[in-house]
Amino acid sequence: MIRLPARTRSQGERAAISFTSYVGFWLAMKKPKIDEKLTLLADFGETEAICAEVLDNPATEEGVLLKVMARGPFERGQQVWIVDRDGSKIGATVESVSQQTIDSEVTLSTVLPA
């Protein structure tokens, strides 16, 4: 068995890796399409959601309102994570909850990259 010496990265290399990880995070998350499945992570655990509507948020310049159908005890003002397929997360705030049947129509406010 041949062992190679462990490679240590310079401070510049470590900074470049952090920067590319950060940029990759923002590039990975895009505006969802209607009927696209989303994974939400909240304080009660992980739940699946289906995107019902995507709107521009008039309250913030780059903000987006996502109306989704999801199950779970959502409450106005609650913070949740939208989890992308690659595992990256973006924060969102529950703006409103409308109980339908077993599912709820949840409006999420977030800022997604263009």
C-alpha cells in the first residue's frame, strides 16, 4: 500500500473553494415551475409540497411569492427551508396559510436568484 502525504491547501485555495460553494448554492436554486415538487424543511420536519403559483413579491425588489400545497402545521411568520435536489437550501417565510382539506395552501416569501 502506498500512502501519499496529505495535501494542505493554501489560504487562497480554501477561499476559492468557499466562494465556489457559495456561488454554486445560489446558481442551483431557480424559480420553480407550476406543479413542480418541492421539499420543505420546517421545525416539525421535512414535507413535500407542490408549487401552485409563482408571483413577484411587491414588498421586495427581488422577492418571490410561492404558493404551494403542502401538509403540516404551518403558521404565519414561520421560517422554513426550501431544499433543492442537490441538497442546497434557501430560506423562506410563511406569509399565509389557508386550510383546504388535509393539505394547506401555503404562501412562502423568499428571494431566489434570477
